[in-house]
Amino acid sequence: MLAAESSTRAQELWLATNGKAAQQVTHINEAWNRIPTVAMEIFRYSSLDGLEIEAGLLKPAGFKAEKRHLLVAAVHGGPSAHWADRMESWGQLLAARGFAAVALARISQQVS
């Protein structure tokens, strides 16, 4: 039994047995199937003092590069956790409503 999720799919429980492909056993978060989700784009940038900082961007559903979008930022202090390929419900709900959402770390984080 394992819990699995990605940036576009909410967490559910899965069962893997005898080397067979895991089968989903819960459907607790099926409401997310009605909401357009987008993959988080992980990127790095340098702070003014040269420190490398990791961030994740959720572009609005139906993103068009030539259009301006409002941006909501969430700042994370780290290093106990980091932005990753997991469901960020606040960002997905904003993206579904036409906002861009960026998750910023205040310090450099090592992703393993």
C-alpha cells in the first residue's frame, strides 16, 4: 500500500502486489478530475548575492505567452521541505481561475 500523487493528480492510495502494476484503491480526491490542473515547472534563479534559489511555477490553465497574467507568490522558508512534483491545491485552484502561481524558496534547497 502506498500513497501517490503528482502536481496534476491529487493523492490517493494504491496497492502493489507481486510485481504487478499498482492499482488505485481509493477515490477520495476524485473532485479534482473536474478541475483543470497544470504541471509545476521547477526552475532555479540567482538571488542578488548569487545564492541559487529553487522555485516552482504553475501557469494558468490555457496559458498564452503573449497575454499578461496576474501572479500570486507563496514564499517557503525551507529547508525542511521543498516544492516538488506533488499536488499544491492552492496553486492549482489559482491556475484553474486564470492566475499564475509561483512557489519560492527563501534559501537554496537540495532536491534529491
